[in-house]
Amino acid sequence: MSRQEVAEAVNAYLWATYGTRTSLDANHVGKLERGEHRWPKPATREAFRAVLKASRDADLGFYIARGQRHDDHVGHWLPPGQPLTAGDDHGGEWLTGRQITETSDMNRRELLRLLSLTGALLAAPVPGGHLDWARIESSIDGHKRLDPATLDEYESLNLQLWASFVAAESKKAVSPLVNRQLTTLTANLRRSHTQPVHRRLCGITAELLQLAGEVAFDANAYSEAAHCYALAAAAAREAAAYDLWACAMIRHAFISVYERDFGSAAPMLEAAAGLARKGNSALSTRHWAHTVRAQALAGLGDLDGCRRALDQAEEVNCLTGRVHNGGWLRFDGSRLAEERGTCYVELGRPDLAEPVLSGVLSQGISVRRRGTVLTDLALVGVQRGDIHQIVLYGSAALDTARQSGSGVVGTKLDRLQHHLRPFLADTHVQHLNSQLNALPRAKVLM
């Protein structure tokens, strides 16, 4: 077996045995072989023994170095109420820049991110005035304690980064800034603070980790995204921020929805809705959980359950005031129509999907959203056997994918292409298929 094959087999064992989604790769296996890591956590050692058919840890060269913590830093979802202990993956220094970078190659462009920082920041909108970068940079001095004004700057930068992410056609553009901010936050997390400061810092870190996950998700880097969301959930739990915690779990569950593992997503979404009920009732967190749960139920073929979940999500329109913060929580019900249309496509109900999706298309929506709606309308054409509709909407969706470079649109187009096979006798479908083959696939660019 190659290193990557070993890593994938270990990941599969941990998922099948413990329901733990991990992201070991060839790089991690190489470090174990070279002795750079010598004592993974118990479940990981068990997985390696099973895959490599070894009876003892010593047969694989695993041994405890005095004073050493578990060195594998693969993320997993922590269920509500489970305490964070030194035996967890995050024991001790549980949120560090190194843990994020060691999950894969996603941060090898360390130098480039620093060089691009100034240009990216100048091009980004700054809500509420200018940021005090001198304060932000000086805050990682180990001899200084964080003060409320510095934490305010961290929160302001997070808001700016979320705004830039939403506005950007190419989501990878915000990656250098996200990484820079994450480095600063994790450096501070390793220091001693008062409990109020530590909790607030954990909440700020949870916000940013969710954004890092969004950037990775858009690049089709699902393992890295899952790692970010799992760490975000742990940080939000430390902050006792229930809505923030629930949103991290919703995003984590959405990966399973997107990978069509609907059965795994449903229980996590139930737990997220439970957490949201403990949070701020004026926010739309629970309604977002119902929306994503509707997608999972659609994938399971439950039309009635899907409709009930969507109806629960529609209750967001009964809320008053500001129901989201524009950052880690952006759900306001404005996308419910396209979510409903997507669910109907998944359920194989083109009669229900087409009028909803056509209405969404007539609205002013972002390039990425337009690409997903166009792809769904092309899938409606597939379900109806309408070649003209397939080619019309599929070609338009392809244009948006080229324009945005979005891995989300690219993944939906992959699904469309899979369904083109029965129609390949048509020359127009053949041309669309060849264009889809030529579409660059998203890579991990963080």
C-alpha cells in the first residue's frame, strides 16, 4: 500500500468504527514513518494496527516519548455536553496554527499569503472605519495581556473578512487574510488569560474557523473544511456560544449532505437545532438548521418530512429585527425558494422544482448562487428528458463556473455530467460534455 492508501484505509476504519470523520493523508503517514510523530491517540493506533495487521503498537514503532502529548491532530465532531479533556485530539494546545496546517498541504503558500496581505487588505471594504493593525500585531507579544480594545479589533477584522468572502466572486481571494488572522488568534490562545477574555477569544476564533472552512469547502477541500468546522465547534463550546456552536455543526453536517451521505447528516442537524434552542431566540440559527435538514430528508426520499422542515424554516419570516449578523450566521430566509427547488430536484419532482427555480433565476442573485440554480434547472431537463433545457441551462451554469472558479458550482456540474450519459447521442449534449471535461477542477488553495 502507498502512504496515501494507508491513510485512506485508516480514515475509513475510524469512520466505520467510531463515526469519526478524519483527514489523515500521505504526509501524516510519512511523519509517522520517520518518527516525527510517535504516539497517536488510542483510536488512531487501533486503526493503524487493523489496517497493517499488527498485534501491538510496538510492532509499528509507536511508543510514548516522555512528556509528549498525542500528536495526531485530525478533527472530529464533539457531541453536545461531551467535556473537552486532555485525551481528546485537542488536548493541551488544542487550537494551534500547526494543527491546521498539518492536516494537508493547504497552507504551503505561507510566504505568499504574507506578501499578499497588504494588497488584499487595501482592496477589502472596512466596515466601521480603519483597523488598528499596530494593536493587532502587537497583541501576539507574549508579555502583553489582551485588552478589550484588541478583542474589538479582532471582531472587526472577522466581520471584514466575512464581508469580503460574501462579495468575492473567487472565494480563495480572502484566504491569505484568513490565515494571517488565524495565526494571530491561535498564538493568543496558547497564552494565559482571564476566563472572560479566554471565552471571548474562543468565540472570535470559532467565527474565523468557520470562515476558513467555507473557503476550503468552496475549493472542494472537504476534509480540511470538516477539520475547521470541528475545531470551530470546540471553540464555540469553550465560549459557551450556542448559536455559534450550532452553526459550526450545521456547516459540518452540510458536508455530508453535499457528499450525499444523508443518513450521517440528519442526527447532527437534530443536535444543531437543539443547541440553537438554547441560544438567542431572535436569531435564525434554528431555521437554518431546518433548511439543511430538509435537504438531508430530500436525499432520503422523504417528501413529507422535507416539506415540514421547509415550513419550519419559513417561520424565519415571523422574526422581527435583525435575525442574523452577516458573518457566521447569514440565513434570513431569502434563499428558501432555491433551497426548496433543490430539494424537489433531489426528490425527482421536476413539476414542483421548475416553477420555484425559474422564479429565483429572475432575481438579482450572486454569480455562485446563479450557477447552482442553473445547474438545478439543467437537472430538471434531465428528469424530463428535455435536451434543449439540458443544454441551455447547463451551458449557462458552465459559464458561471468559469467566471467564479467556485468548487461548489463545479461539484454540482459534476453531478449533472454524470446524468448526461443517456443523452450523449445528441451532438449538442456531446459538446456540453466535452466542455465540462475541460472545466478546471478546484484544488486546495488555502
